[in-house]
Amino acid sequence: MSKTTSNDGMLATLSEAPTSRRNFLRSASLTAVGGALVACGSSAAPAAAKQAATVTQAGGPKPGATGGTMGPHDTAAGAGVSAADAMDAMHEKGIKAFPAKTAVYGNQPMPPKIVKGVKVFELTAAEMQWETAPEQFVAALAYNGQVPGPQIRVTEGDRVRIVLTNKLKQSTALHFHGLELPNDQDGVPFITQPPIKPGESHTYEFVVPNAGSHMYHSHHNAAYQVGLGLLGAFIVEPKDKSQEPKVDQDVVFILNDGAHGYTFNGKSFPGTQPIVAKLGQKVRIRYMNEGMMIHPMHLHGMHQTVIAKDGWPLSNPWKCDTLNIAPGERWDVVVNCNNPGTWAFHCHILPHAESDHGMFGMVTALVVQK
């Protein structure tokens, strides 16, 4: 029987481990696994602090910063501190901060209201300040005050009603990506509906057709609106679950690369949250790429068994350690957590994940506890 685990739940699980977070990470050799994971600035030396200050609020190097290529001038050390020591201090500080707590987490499951048998979900699009990593705030557009927006889970055949209220300064619309809906519910302004003007609301209602891992997002000025956070997961459980894999956790991993930098579920490392599992458990991961770039997702230490593409089960599942997730795609994988330790888990386009400042952006970890 699958179990959904929220970001808050993952963080609580890690904090409740038998050892402290720092001791656990040390004992699991996270430092050796990655050298891995961004300094938010370092007090190890004046030079390190100065270099760390070139990290943007989105969690990566500013334009013109080193961005992962290092020369003698990039880590000029202060008196008595070598360039290597300064760089190492920034890498280490990021690891010790992980998983760093932020004020609000997105992708939280949203229970529907039931009105005469219809599952009703109310969404409000509005501006806000979003914390991608500790003390790194960015301008955002959000559904219900979270990035990604609330996670919607329904069952194939349900009748659902989604009411979107627009509190933005520009028009918007809502598209249900991957759902094979009647044309008038597709959510594309001037093709299937008028745009939803500022201050207005619009209601979508339909019987949920195809099962699988799907998404919802704006389809109006989309590069801007989706890039700033108007996106979310729309999960449809099949009526017949006999062919579903038996897993212990069901995790949604939304990738984005818009104005907030490179993010997993709206957060950049070290603000990303780990997946925490017990030895022998199975974890289903639903990748969803809401960005504009391909992201090859790489897990250390264990393979991923690929079971579905764009919501459709694969007749012949296959194994890999790195899976390419293109914009708009959804891939479902199952990981058999049979190798204990803390394992780096990241996009393998390296400038999306690591620089001489340490790791940032699209980096997290899978923690397998004995």
C-alpha cells in the first residue's frame, strides 16, 4: 500500500533518527559521497565569505561568477588560508546545513471539499515572497501561498471541480497537463476559453479520465508565470490498483529552472528536503519537469526502475541510474532502498548543481536508514 510523504514529513523523519542530524550525516559519509551539497556564505575566512556573497538569491552563482569553472583568481585566499581550504570550507558548510529549514513548503496534499459527490478544489493565484533556501527570498506567483501549488490527488472516474481565483496583476488560466479532457476544459486562452482577468474566477469541472502522474499550471504568459511558481502536481490513482507497484512511499519531485533558479519542489540546496527510507523499503518517485531545460536525474548507490512515462505504465520496465527528464515530461520510477547510507541525488547537468562554492540548486539526498 503506497504512502504519500510530504516534505515536512521527510524532515521530521530525519530529525527523529536515533542520532543527531550532523552525526548521522557524518556516520553515513555524506561528505565522502559528494563533497557535495551550497554554502550560503562561509565564515571560515574573509575570502570564503567574499566569494560566497556572489551566490544569488536563487541559489547559484551570479552572471559572471565562476559557475563551476575555477581558476587561481576564483578562490583567492586570505592570509593563512589556502584557495583549497577556502573552497572546501564553503562545500562543507553547505553539507552541514542540509537539510536546511525554510518557512513554507510547497506540494502539500490538498484535501477536497465534497459537494454533492463532486470533489472541489479551490485555488487562488497571487504574488508572494518565496524562500527557496534559508534567507534567500525571491518574488513568486503561487497557488494558495506555496510553490509548487497544492498537490491534487484524485481517482480515475471522480468528478472534480477546480475553482481558480486570480489575484494577480495580469490574466491567467489553468491547464491540466496530461489529462485527456473535453476541449472546453483545456485551459488555453483564446483557444478554449477567455483569459481569467485580474480579480475574476473561473470554474473547471470534469470527470477525471486517464490515471497517472500529471500536472497543472498556467498556460498564459507561461514562461513567466510557470517560471515564477504557478504549477503543481495532479495525481490520478487508477480505479483498478491491482497492477500498481507495492511501495512504502510515494514521492512527487517537481523540477523547475525559471526565475527562482534550479529547484526541486520549489527549493534549492541546502533548502531541498531528503527522501528518508528504511533499509528494504521501496520508494516511488514521480518526476515532473515544469522547467524549460532537460534535467538528467542521477541517484548514487542504487538504480531506478522506470515504470511509467507521462502517466502511462510501461509494459517492459527498465533500469537506470540517470534518467533524462525533458520539459513537460513525467516519469515514474521505483527505488529499492537496499544500500544503507546517505546518497547524493541530483541533476547531472553539473552547472545546475555544483560550483566551486559547493553544491546548490538541484541537489538533495536519499537517506537509507538501517
